Amino acid sequence: MISVKDISLLDHLKTTSELNGGAHLFWPEFCEQIQHFLGAERFFVFVRREEKLSRVAGSPESVADEHWLTLTRSALQHSKPILHKSHGLRVAQKVLIPGEETELVLVAGWLDSKIELENERLFKFRIGAQLPEQYQRNRALSQVKTDVSRLAQVLELASKLQHKAHFSEAALESCNFLSATMNSQVAIGWLEQDQVVLAALNHQPQLVTGSTFSSQLEQVMAESFAFEEEICLHRQDSDNEKAEYPEHQKFLQRKPLSTTVLSMPVQLKDNTVGVIFLERDSTAFQESELWLLRLFAEHISYPLNSLYLDTGTLRDRWKRVKSIVVRKIRGKKTSRDLVLFGSAILMLLAVLLFPLKYRVDANFILQTDSLKVVTAPFDGYLALSNLRSGDEVSEGQIVAELDIRELLLEQAEALADLQRLQRESKKARASSALADMQIALAQVEQAQSHLQKIRYRIEGSQIKSPFNSILVEGDLAQLSGSPIRQGEVLLKLASLSDFYLELEANERVIQDLSIGMTADIRFVTRPDDIFQVTLEKIIPVAMHKEGANSFRIRASFNGSVPDWWRPGMSGLAKVDAGERSIFWLLFHNLIDSFYMKFWW
């Protein structure tokens, strides 16, 4: 049974789980209190790290013999308490603490092994074995509260820094905050033209630069900047370590054995802009403090760097910006960064130097040199025509015919007049009337001319095609019997040979074209076929069309003409105008526009 005294001892024991100190304070106090509560002669706490057992604390402070270690190893294999009754009663139990990777074993021993006290002792032991876990939870909760409070302070400080007017003032306030929070001496160095320069020391508004101490700090922070990693060293360990961080170890050699230093780079968008240096003359830095320091560095990097860039004259600001750009270009890079950087350089060189074929676009229309415009030879009436636009016409084929009935009557009348005048001339000759004969002969010639004129019109009434062609304009089938006047256009015939192309090139590109250049063409009707033509002549007169000026270019076809080509077909031509760099191809239009708009 548990007595009143045991309850008092248990209450006193529970107070150890509420200690605010670290584990080095908790375990000795816990061992002493639980020994009194259990009434045991000895109590030990063992820990196993990497398969090696070591004693954390014990009461009384004495060395555990091999029997205790054997019992501890046995307890590590079981989840329930292990009892051993040789040399009195000994109890051991493995304890698992949340968040800890190590395994703890609590071991208690009594000189006697009374059976009637065994259950009571085991019950008390189980109660006491729960306190380390409770202590760890209380400690974790306290740490969370502390971290939340510190986080709020960090965020508040970061907000204040954004309203500071000077970089030195903001850096000093950051040092003072860290000094009070971390119980350390704090210095902040900032990058000034590829060198880390001391910017602030805690509680020193008037910073003395150029001294031996400030130079030492700058060398230490420069080492952290060069490695781009956190460096944490203890004075007592620095002599045993290799000279991986020589400046830090040289700095520690002048300090007491309990000194710990920590350098942490301040990064902004993956670029190191400064270093925070802390020196403490007591305990080492805990993981929670490192977490807070990383968070602090992350939140002050932007406001401090913004103030730093805005400090000084315009020339100083320009130097800082230039050094940042140069540092980004030549800074330390991973293999992936080097590959990307090399690829970017190669792409830039290709854009600037590598030539590509330059092709000028131009619309074209298929034309023919043999275009016959058929007009009415005389006034009359259209007799017959069955042709329509698009019909093919062979050479010598009648394309239109005029009504000649009236001409035939005129021809008969002219013949009668001619015969009458011929008889009159013969009569005058027979009567030796010389004057009358001369008049009659003149009238005969006049009548013959009139008759020839009529016959010429009769022969011209049938209009024939001069060559193999196609009717491109004129639909006379619907005009049969209609009156027409001399010179009136009846139809247009285009030859199916002697084709040429008429290109239209914008005046912005005409200076890039010259006679003799070749071009590939595609027709709208047959975009899958490509033909090649050669530029023959550039008409040196601009033509305004659809709000832009263009020049006409005549091009001849290289090769045999396909059967399906017809005058008036259109398409797109791409003229080979030499080679240009990729940069010129991409930006020459923009540069030309810039010259046209921004000049005076």
C-alpha cells in the first residue's frame, strides 16, 4: 500500500517533470527523487547510442558494475519491466521518449528481495518510469511556446526593418535582437563588392572599422560566405578537428574553452548577401535556436538588402548593382547551372552569328505575254457566238461573227454602181468626150474603193483566234443580235504559253531583292506543289494598294509549264534573299520601326 509519505514523495517527484532546465539538470534530480520514492539503494539511467551503453545519471553517484549493465541489455529486448533477484531485487525497464532516437533504460535496486514488497516496489517503479516522458512533453510544449513567441518577435522585427531609413540602423537593431534572444555576441556582415564588410555589432551604435577585431570578424564571415554553409564550432573541439575552417579555428584559439561560434549566411533568392556571426561563452547552440536563426535570416534578408542598395550616393548604388550582376555571372555554380549557362552562351552566339536563309514573302499573279483583246471591226450587230468565259479556243477558230446581211446588200449596190460607171466611161471614150471620160474613170475608181471596203468588212465579220488560247473575259452567248459599235471590246483571249509571274513585294523589303534571285512559289489552288522562278525585272515605280506601297516584280518560270496553269492564278512566293543572322531575322523589323518612330 502507498502511504501518506509515499504520496508526498510522489508529489515531489512529479515536480521534476516541470523543470525548466535542460536534460543535464533533469536527470540527476530525477534519479535522486525517484530513489527516495522507491526506497531503493541505487537508481541508474542508461542510454544506448549506436549499440553502445552509457550511464546518463545515477543515485548515488557510483559506477554501475557489470551486473547492472547485463540487466540493462536484457531490458532493451523487452517492453515490460525485467526483475532480477540475485544480490537483492533489481528492476529494469526500457523507456521510449517521443521525438528521441535514443533508447533509455531505468534501473532500480534494493538490497533485500522481500516477496511481500515486490508488487509495491514494482508498482511505484512503473509510476516513476512515466515521468521522463512527461518531462519531455512539457519541455517540447515549452519549446513550442518559446518558438512561437520568438517567431512573432522575428516577424515584428522584419516589419519594423521595412520602415527604417538607414541600413546601419536596421543592422544594429537586428544585432541587438539576436543578442537578447540568443544570449550571444552578434555581428552582421554584408557583401560590398565581393567582400564581406562588417556592418553592425550588438549594442555598438558607433562601429569602429579597420581595427584588428573587426578584421578578424570579417575574415571569419568571409569564410562562411565562401563555403555558403552554416559553420558551428566549439573551442574545446577546434583543436582536434582538421583545418577545414581555418579562420574560425584561428578565431577560437584566442577564446576560452567554453566558447562556441556560429556563422550563418544570409541568402536572398539563392544568392548570399550577408553573414550573421554569433559568439557564446556558455552552452552550445540548440537545434531550436538554429531554426530560429535560419528563420530570422530569411525574413531580414529582403528589407536589409533593400536598405543597403538604397544607401549612399548614386554612384555607390550603381557599383553595388553592377557587382551583384557580375557576381551572378561568375558566381559558384552547380554542374546543372554550368550546363544551363553554357547552353545560354551557345544560344546567344548562335543568335548573333549563325546565319540562316533569309526569304522574302511576296504575293503573285500568273500572267501571260500573249493577251489578245478582240474588238468590233465596224458598227453592226452580233450574229452568233457560243463561247463563254473559260472556254479554250484553238488557233483559227471563229470566236465571234457579225451580221453581214446589210453588207451583202451594200456590196450588190456597189457592184451595180461600178458597172454603171464603167459603161459611162466607155461611152465618153467612144464619143471622144475627154473631160467626161476622165470624170467617169475617177468615179469608177471611187466605186471600186467603196466595194473593196465592203468586202473587207464582210471578210472581217468572222473574228478568229490568232493562237491557242483561253477566253478570259467576255460572254457573248447572251448578246446574240445586240448592236455593237466599232472598237467596242468583245472579249479577251489569253495564250496558254509564254507565262510569267507578277510579284508584289512590300517597299520595306524591296532593297533586299535583286534581279537574278530565285524564288519558290505555291499556288492557292495547288499548295502541295512547289515551283521555282527567277526574278527578271523590278518595276521601279511603287504602287499604292490596300494602304501600303508595293513594287511589282516580273519573274520567269524555270521549266515546262503544267497543263493546269491558267492566267490570273495567284499564290505566295518566297524569294531567296541571301543569309542573315538569327538576331537580324528576329529583330530587324522592330529596329526599323524604332528608327522610323524615334528620330528628330
